[in-house]
Amino acid sequence: QVQLVESGGGWVQAGGSLRLSCAASGSTFSNYLMGWFRQAPGKERAFVALISETGARTNYADSVKGRFTISRDNAKNTVYLQMNSLQPGDTALYYCAAKRAIRPDYDYWGQGTQVTVSS
């Protein structure tokens, strides 16, 4: 019902910035809560940030609070993750995901984009 494609990953030195994008298609984007997750090798997938359907509410993992900003542009069917002050611990495969309010889980996931932060 929803297709998600991430972009914007790459390599950056510690202290640098990247902006990830997630383009959605296939359904009404504004009906979905959107989230960002990340997974490093040997570790479980972890929540990073979420943004409500209208963008009025956002939540962040403590590990990224104050450094990352999630936003969305419903007219462009796109959600963003601005990542500042990147650290080596941020190195991971980053996924965006979509969730309907009536569903308990995120049902739609992108393929992921790699972020590598060097010290």
C-alpha cells in the first residue's frame, strides 16, 4: 500500500551533518505516522525518531535528542531526518517506516540507507 525509498546516506567525519530523505508513494502520505529507525551490525534495530501525521508531534530517542530533527512535507510525500553533530556511534543502516493510527506496528519499511561516521 505504501512504498518507501530512502536516500541521502553516505560517509561523514565526526561532527559533520547529513540529511536523509524518505520518499513515499502508493497511498495518502498524510494518513501515516512516519518513523526513522537504525540498525548497526550485531545490534537490534533501534528507534530514532517519529513524526505524527500532521507534523505537530515529534519524539526522539535519548541518544539523538538535540542533534537530530525529523520533519515532513506532506505536499512532497517526503519525510526527512536532519542529523547534526554526528558521532561514530551513529553509524548504522537507517530505515524509514510508515504506520497507520489503527495499527499497532509499522507495516511499511524502506530498504535502508547506510550512514557511516568516521572518527
